[in-house]
Amino acid sequence: MKKQKLIFATNNAHKLDEVKNVEGINFEILSLKDIGFEGEIPEDFETLKDNALQKAHYIHDKYKVNCFADDTGLEIDALDGRPGVLSARYAGPQCNPEDNIKKVFQELKGKIIRKGRFRTVIALILDNEEYLFEGVVQGEILSEKRGRDGFGYDPIFLPACFTHTFAEMDLSLKNKISHRAKATGKLIEFLQKR
């Protein structure tokens, strides 16, 4: 039986590889490049769910294809859930991950309780129906960076029940326990049943 095509609305090659290489799903996962899309997809909303849905609908409506998109944020309790949906550009539109980490350190100065979580929401549009999948990993925000791997806030995020930050962790372990892995796992389980 021929596999259905399913577009992952991302420009992140690492994310794409994570999903593309999963066995047991009757879908051929394609990238934005595969359908000739270049540029940025709008993210105008204030929640991860709404941004994921916006991105998925943008590609679905433009190309009339089944697709899915994700949005991820770091939510810190002591900062009322910030940076949240603004995680990638927390320190401003032209910022880099280092700038974002510095801003978080500045805002957490003097705070003793530093609990937070990474949250990923995946929005799938399949045969004109919407489905949502969420993955969350609880943890703590450190007061200094540890580790050289990973990206974004990984060097300052210590997942609950672990002694290594995401940036110190072996990638295969991170990919088993991360927020994105949990959300992707739910998506894959759903697709395997289709």
C-alpha cells in the first residue's frame, strides 16, 4: 500500500529527522523544502497551542496537504510562565539563545524556587480534521550554565529526577525523555493506528 504524504511544517532539520526515521507509520514525512516552501510561517498568537494550529493551518490552506506543526516553550513558575510562547525571542527580535539565557538569569536573580517546565504542542491536520498532542517535562532552572550540547535553554534546564542538564545529556537519552519526544510519541502512536 502506498504511503500517504504528511508535511512537517518546520525548517528545523533535527526535528524533521526525529520524526522521519520512525518505523511503523504508514506516512511519508516530508519537509517544507519538499513542497517548495521557503520563508517563515507566522506565529501571531499568545499560546503554544494556537501558534502550532496557526502554522499547521497556514501550510494546509496554502498547499492543501495533510500536515503538522509544533510550538515549544519554557515556562518558569517564578516568572508567571514566561518566557513561554516567546521563548525563542525572549530577549528581543534579533536575540540569540545566549541573550535569552542572560535575560532569564537576570529575572530569576534572588529567586529561590526555580521550578519550570518545557512544553511542546503538536497540531496535526489530517483529512481536514484537527488533532493536538502535548508533551511536558518538569524541571528546575539552574543559576549557571552546564553542558555544551543541545540548544536554546538546554544548558540551564535540569529535568526532574536527573542530575544532568539537557545540554550535558547524551542525545539519545534526551530524545527519550524530552517534551518534544513525548508529544512526538503521542503523534506517532496516533499515526500508527491510522
